[in-house]
Amino acid sequence: MKPVRRGNRPITDAEAFALRWRRVRRDLVGPVSRLYGGVCDHEALLERMRAMMEGHWAKRPAALKALDLWRDLDPEWFLSEEVAAYVFYVDRFCGTLKALPDRLGYLESLGVRYAHMMPLLQPRPGDSDGGYAVMDYRRIDPKLGTMRDFEAACAAMRERRISPCIDLVLNHTAEEHEWARKAREGDPHYQAFYRMYDDEAEPQAFEASLLEVFPEQAPGNFTWIDGIPGPNGGKWVWTTFNSFQWDLNWANPEVFLAILDTILHLANRGVEVFRLDAVAFMWKRMGTTCQNLPEVHDILQALTQATRVAAPAVIHKAEAIVGPRELVPYLGAGRHEGRASQLAYHNNLMVQFWSALASRDTRLMTHVMRTHFPERFRRAAFAPYIRCHDDIGWAITPEDTAHVPGMEAPAHRAFLADFYTGQFPGSFARGADFQSNPETGDRRTNGSFASLAGLETALEAGDPEAIDLAVRRILLGHALIASYGGVPLLYMGDELGLLNDHSYLDDPARAGDGRWMQRPAMDWERAAEAPDTDAPHGRIWRGTRAILATRAATPQLASHVGTRVLDAGEGVFAYERLAEDRPVTCLCNFTDGERLAHVPVPANAVDLLTGTAPKREGDAVRLAPYAALWLRA
Ligand code: GLC
């Protein structure tokens, strides 16, 4: 590698690239040699990567290079207390990409700095798993617009300091993707992009230790595809999700290069955050569940570090919906510390929120959050959320319930599934089972935030007290994700309390997938009323906006500040944000009654959300039903 000589003049573009490559190469050599050293000359592979990255850098638009420089100097920009995200489907939010710039004012008024547009690359026709079966990564779904519209929408977001985020599905492509098409025709180069088998011996051997993601709609992990040239007139193809989603073979360095090429191409169109979909499944090894294998972390580090060279403004968010132990490495553990994806979904906080809400008991939550997660990460943070477009999987382990007297994991999981489908006596929730697996007893749950939190049943009953409690539960959730640390993800409609949507049942391409229940269209009428009405949607909207505004004005809530979980008794979840100047103590009452929290709080502390002093009783703080308090001296 030639050294870069410093001159007495501003750095040139080419020198900037060369310096970044030098800085990052040492974080690429390890993963690339471990992943591919056995199948190719990894030095030559690194050279191909460098050439490809240099090509993208040369074509990167000036406006994005300007952003690169800002972010190079402020690489932890996403950890700021001002960064909060909004997650939405473009069609359900505003129709098309062309219409999006006119709706950015709404996001701005809520306090959003990061906009996740749900899958928008060209999906296969018909059922596309909500856009997660992509047939062309370089085209926008024609229903939403063109690549030009996308670039214009990204530019409009940049103007307002909102970072555009899109999904990149890298575990699988649609069977209609060009790579899959060529593989089907018999092209060996592209057959090696997937995992294909002439007979069922190997698939069956793998199945012995694999789990099923969609046991109801797509049982098994392999699909027989007729007509692929071979001795048996077809081949078995690895399909973890639906049969039309073919798993990519990441053991092939050509797949790595092709996806990196895709990332950098899209980064140059204006993407600032890539949500890397279903990453847990990317590497396969016989005799394992083929989830969370160490190689996955090498792939993610290599993709993140390569992106830092050719598009430094861009960060990655890993979507790994896994148990607590498996989750932490996605933000960089051991050799990957400070080098992995910058963000990862905090599905465990999400599960614990719903678990504590149903049981009015925070002991499991306190144990899980305290035991499994470090107080902070290096150059990375979680993305906490309460709801998203997917179902809730009750990831609760016996090892954790063992710490709560009287609680057992299978019974608690069944209780949660019963509670949130409304079957449990006295439940306020209205949701539905998803992918029940009679063999394992596993049941997952669908439903919108508001319906699961009791707003639907309360409105139906016309019961003002129940409505009030539901609103409080929703604001408790928003306050939790806004203060816990990490980038809070607000899911479209949850700022207005949108209820379950059953209209998907009328659309044959969606009717088979109950997750559409929590993907309602945006209700702009309600949004327009929200600032002034006393109806639930007004209270929720104004409460959410106030929560995000308070967060943005509180540097102690930034994501680089550590979070320590405290013990505050059975119904209260408490944590301290460990700022060196003025730490913030956050208290969440998960019950419908008043509660006392016995945690040390400075005498002069004020609740930042209301600007008032908390009610005290001796050394304890008194909390109203479902109250969230952020106490700072
Ligand atoms: C992710 C998505 C989910 C999709 C799956 C397969 O988990 O969130 O909606 O079904 O990946 O792409």
C-alpha cells in the first residue's frame, strides 16, 4: 500500500479515499480472510473490493461527499439525543415518493430525524412478503416511483436534516431476481449464489437442527424447484422464509462483492441508513440452527467497514430478532467491538415491555435488561421500539424466568399469547395469533400498538376510564424507548393510536399474512386534528411530540450515555442514564394503580416531562398509573 503524503493544501478526493482505505483496511483484513481465505486468495479479493469501492467513490455526488466529511468528523452523529426515527410504508404514508417531500413537515413537527421507508426496491409481483422478496435492487418499486423520485426524496430529507433509511434484504432474493433466473437456467456462476441440492439428503440433514420461521404459511426450509438442469430434473433450494425467497450463499465471495456493490450503488443515490434484513440467517453450518453463527458478525463488520471507506455518511442497522445472549454481538462484542453495525433492533426491550404490561410485574424485565446487556456500546447503540410491521415473538427463556419466583417460561409465553389475543380473562388487549406451531407450542402475536395496549376494546366499550388507561400505556411505551438509550423507532400510526386494520383480508396477495393487521394506512384526517383535539389520538400525538422534544433538549439522554437498570420493586421499571454531569433517573409504572419507587433521587430533582417536582413519600417517589418520570437535578 502506497503511503499518502500530506501536502500544504486541502486534501483531494482521491487522497481522502486512500486515507480512508488505509484506516479501515485493518478492520477488513480479519473478517475477509476468515470468511474467504479458505476458498480464494483474500488479498486479491481485498484488491477487487478496493477497486470497486474506488469506482463508487469516484461517482459519489458532491452533496453526499459533503455529508461524508461532516460525518467523518462526527462519526457518532446517530447517537445524538436529537435522532429519533419514524418507520413507514411509502404507499400507506403518502402514496408515492413524489408526494413524500410534502409530508416531511409532519415528520419534522413530530421531532423525527431519521425516516425509515419500508421496502421500496422492486419486489416480485403478487405476494412479496411485504416487499422483502426483491427482484431488482437497483430499481424502485414502480408503484412508488422511480429512482429519480427516490433521489429527489432523499435530497429533500437531507435539506431538513432527516436521514433516509431503506431495507436491504441480504439473506435472500426473490426467485424472480436476475441471479436466481440465471441459476434456474443452469448458469453455474449464479447457481453458486444460492444453496442448491440435487437430492434431499443434505437438506434433510440440515433440517434436523433448523427451526421454522413460517411454520404455517411456509413449512420447512427448502423448496423443490422443478426444471433446474441437473440429474433429477430440478433442485432443492434453501428457502428459510417463503418458498419464493431464495437464500443467498454467503460462503461465496462473489455474493459478498455483489451485495457490497449494491449497497454502495444505493448509498450514492442518497441512502444514509441501511436496515440489513434478517441478518441472523446469513451463514449456515450443518448441525446448528444456522442462526447467529460467528461468520455473520464477520460479514457485518466487513460490510460496515467497507461502507465507511466509500460512503462514510452511511451507517448500518442490523435486524436480528433473537434472544438476549445472541443479540449483543450484533453491536460489536470481542474482536468486533466498535466495528460492527452501528445500530440493532432491541427486540428484547420490546418483548419485556409487553410482558411487564400484561403481568403488571417488572421483575423479569429488570432481570433481563440488567443481566444481558452492557451499559453502553462503543460507537453503536440499540434501536429500541415497541411495535413494528412484524409479529411479536415471545423470546423469553427458562434461564431468565428462573430468576423470578413462581414464573416458568413456557407458561409465561402462553400467558402472553393468551393475553394479547384477548383470550385471557380481564385482558385489555386485542390481537391475533401468528404462526402457531403445535409441535413446539410456539405462538407469536399480531396487533397494532394501540389495539394491544387496550385502546380498541376501550373505545368499543365507550369507557372513558379504560380509554385513559390505554392512552397512558401508549405514552409509557413512547417514553420508554425515548429515554432508554439508543435511537427510538416510532412506527407509523403509533403516534396517533391507529387500531388493527383488517382490510388486508380483501387482498389476495396479502390475505395469507396476518402481519398486515399492524400495517394500517396513515390517517391524515386524524393527524390534522391531533394538535387540537382531546380525543385519544390528540392526546397520544401531543404526548409523543412532547416526549421527543424533551429528549432532544436533554443531552443526558443521548445514546452514548450509558444506561444502568435499577431495582425499584415489582411494578416499576427504573433505570439511570449515567451522564457525568446530571444523571437522569427514569421511572416507569407498569401497573394501573399508584406505585412507590424506592430509588435514590436528588432532593431537587424535577420531572423533565412535566417540569414539576415528583411526589415524594419518605425516600420513595410516588407514581400515578402507567406514569413515566424522567428525573434530573
Ligand atoms: C425480516 C422482516 C420480515 C420479513 C423477513 C424476511 O424479519 O422484518 O417482515 O418477513 O425479514 O425477509
